Amino acid sequence: MFPHLIYSFAIDALRIYNEYKCYDLSLIILDDEIAVKCHSSQDSPCDNTSGKMAEIKRVLVLYTGGTFGMLKNEKGVLVPQKDIESVIRKLPQLHDDAYWKNNLAGTDKKDYLALPDGKDTDVKILYQIYEYDELKDSSDFTIDDWIKMARDIKRFYHDYDGFVVLHGTDTTAYGGSVLSFMLETVGKTVVLTGAQVPIFQPRSDGNNNLLCAVLIAATQRIPEVTVFFGAKLFRGTRVKKVSNTRIYAFDTPNFPPLLEAKTTLEVDPKMLIHPPGSVPNECRLHDQLSRKVYILKVAPTITPELIRGVCEGMEGVVLETYGNGNIPIKRKEIYKEIERAVKNNVLVVNVTQCINGTVLGKAIYETGLLLVECGVVPAFDMTAEAAWAKLCYVLTKTELSYQQKVEVPKWIHQFFFAIAQRRLL
């Protein structure tokens, strides 16, 4: 190839790039003539280092509120702030502004943010923030809020490759559990995350949490609802908030993390419920939840009147008991009230108050045998939040009788407990 032709090509290539913003320039050599062929495809940007076409992955981030985007108000307390996207666009760890200006600005993808390139993936990850009109501290979340999140995932399911929910930490364990049950089938990764320190502050953990959550949602095929926090990815129905001061605020005491962010992001396939490719790429949603479920903790001062007051008008009650699932048996009136609730078709589930442990179907102590005999359902190794969410879900299955609703939690508990034990061996 002659020097003047190389120079001519360089000039033409630069002109075409400046005019058309195309980034795949290929040479076609025909009889000493060089033609420039431009492949202008927003979905296939050129990898500058290899010349190969980089695959595009899109992630939707639902910003619902929480500490992640909070600032102090005039009273000196933290409240959620609007327009979090304008803040994130200024953070180079979370947005590649040069790429956006060269490839997305002025196009139909101008509302996307672009993750900077890194060693974690060869794909180009774009993400869009869908900010809720009413941003809430998650302590204010109700069942309606989680139904809205689930419906939004369903509504946008085919437009994105994965989903992230920016969620307040106080009720993340509830949110992760209830979304897991509502999204009966989900073929894409859903990640809840948030922050202990707001993103406006220099020491915020929100930057890395959001970065890893978007990376995981875009690149990992984990067809279920998960929670990423600190450096670990957890199953949504297993997670529990264990600290309100530490950056590593969450854990799954009865099950290992699905992934730990080290120098790489690699999921342990043995920890997945669904093997790769076993879940269809669809979203099946059950968006009805019972609002008559409550968690009652057994304490030495518990009274029959308290149990009766909680159970009346309820469809389900999660009973947090001592140790292996025990209640006081010397005080017969306590047991009688629980028995009365079960006979009135209140579905009562027995979970342990311990951070780590189980409530088995076969009682270990006499103090737990009474609950089994009167029809209380053992929760095995479920958290109280997951048991609450499962009751909210099961109790709206109108096609099931009361007895079937009792049996569903039993066999599901046993099934997943068996899986967990096998995979922990």
C-alpha cells in the first residue's frame, strides 16, 4: 500500500467519523483504490483495542428512594433527593461521559448512562435510571410499593437485559423476599442494592454497590431476585440486615453468598437454584399479596391477650419463637390462644429468633411439640422476612384451599432446605 493512499484513507476515515459518528471503519481494497465502509450501529460499538464489535447490554435501574440518594434537610435529617441521575453522570466510576458524548448524545439513547470499560466484561453496558415520582425512605414502604416495582420489571422486561432496584436498606430483606415470590418466573437477573452512606458523601459505599449491581445484572445469568451489598451477592429470600453501622450490612446466615466481588465477578454455579438455560426468558408475575400477615415475637412477657389481638383479623402470622421453635408450655393459656388461631384458619408459621438455625418438622423439645401438634407450620431455615413474604404470596392463591395453603409452605420449605443442605456439603 502506497504512503499517499494510507494518508488519503486516514483523512477520509477522520472525515466520515466526524460527520457520521460511526465507529466501525473497514478497508475495502479494490485495484489500488481504497473505499471506506461505515457500519453505523449503535448496538455494536467497536472495541478500540481489538477492532471487534462489542456487544451492548442494557440495564434498567429503578430508583425508589433510600439512603443511597439522601441529603440532609433544614432539620438536619436525611431525606431522599430527586434527580439522582444528574449526580451519577458526574461520577467517572459510574459514567463514561466521553463515550456518551461520542456515541449516545443526540441519539435515541441519549437518556442512557454508560459504564466505563473494565476488565470484568468485554460487553458495553448502558443503563437507564427510572426515578419514581415519590421517593421514600424504605421504612415507609408498603406492599403497594413492592407491587409497583414488580409490575415495572414486568412492563419493561423485554426492553432490558437485567434490572437493578435502588432500595432503602431498612426493608431490603422484605423487598428481596416478596419480589422473589411475586416474580414467579424471571429469566433475567434482578439485583436490589442501596447504600449505608449517601452517594453525595465522599465515603459513600453506594458507588461500588451500584457499579457491581449493574455489572452483575448485565453480565451474569442468575434468573432470580438477588441483593448485592458490600462485596457479596445474596439470594433475595435468604438475606437479612445484620448491621445499621457497618458497610457490610447484610448477610445470609443459613446460606452462602451466590457471588463475592473480588478481582473478578464469578458466580458459584452450585449455589444457583436454576441451572443456566433452564429458565425461559419470560416474566410471570403474581401481583396479589395478602395485607393480613404479621410477625409476632415470643418474649417472656407475652400474654394471651396480645396473641389474640394480633391473630384476630389476620390470615397469617409468623411466630418468632425461642431456639429450635419453642414457646412456654407451663402457661397453657399461651398455647391455647395459638391453637385457637389455627382452628380459625389463621396460617401460623414458626421461625426461630436465632440469626442462624432451623425449626424442623419434628420437634426436638417438648416446648416445641405443642406447636407441631396444633398445626403450626415449621419454617425450617427461613428468615422471618421470607416467611412473612411467602405467607403474603400463598394466601392470595385463591385456587388453593386452606389445607393446601398449609401444605404448600411445608413442602417448599422441605424442598429448598434439602437443596441447601446438599449444596453445603
